[in-house]
Amino acid sequence: MINDEYFLAALRLAAGNDPMPSHVSAAARDVYGLRVPQARTADPVECAAIRTSSGTRDDDGSHLMRFVTTGLTFDVEMTVGDGLIDVAGQVLPYPGEGTLVDVKTPHLTLTTRIAHNGQFAATGLPPGWVSVVCHRPGHAPVQTGWVRIRP
């Protein structure tokens, strides 16, 4: 015997008349709010030098990643400790004086000035989704893709 609610839901789907669940549309609005207007996206790339440059650093729970876009490379290391994430990275070539880096989660953004060697760091982030945004004076922002880091 078919459950009436199941049958009605199947009819709505067949008719193309099934409303989107409210939690799905709320999640979509939340994600849309995380975008950085006019930002270019740096894409993740495989890099043997990153994977092997620190020997066995990956064994301690760190995640080494490289993101690249025209003219900029992000080398990012995310380490989990005591249930929190620490992010250290370098933007190459050095993007210039006055450059800021945002290390973002869905609920928190830590902003730091980039050092003269292109390095930056942010500590004590909650586990979950993380992205890095580079703001160079006179240029569009460049954002890495979102990476999910679990404890």
C-alpha cells in the first residue's frame, strides 16, 4: 500500500511542481553571500614540490595546497590542532605594498597585511570551509576556492 504523502510527492515531482525545501534555498543564499564581488578565482593545482617540500609534514595533519591564477600563486598550509585551524601561506610573486589577505570561513574573516616576502598567517579558525582572498591595491581581488578542513 502506498503512503498518501509519498504518492502526492511523486505526483508533484512528475508534474514539475515540487517546491524547493526552505533549508536548501537558505543554504544557497548563505553561500551566495560568501562570494567576493569581481574576484578572480585561483584554481587548485598539483605540485610535487609542495607535497614533498616539507618531508612528512602531511603526517602531522597539515594540508598543503597550491592555487594559481594569471600572475599569482598561493601556497597554503592548513594545520589542525586542538580542534582549530591555523593557516600559513605565501603569495608569489610578492603582490606589493598595501596588500591585504583575508582568511575566510563562512562565519569569520581574519584580515592581515602581507609580509614583504608574500607570507601571511591566521590562527584559531574553526574547522570547516576555508578560503583565502588577496586584495592588491588597484587590482581585482583574487580568491582561492573553498577547501573543507576537518579536525
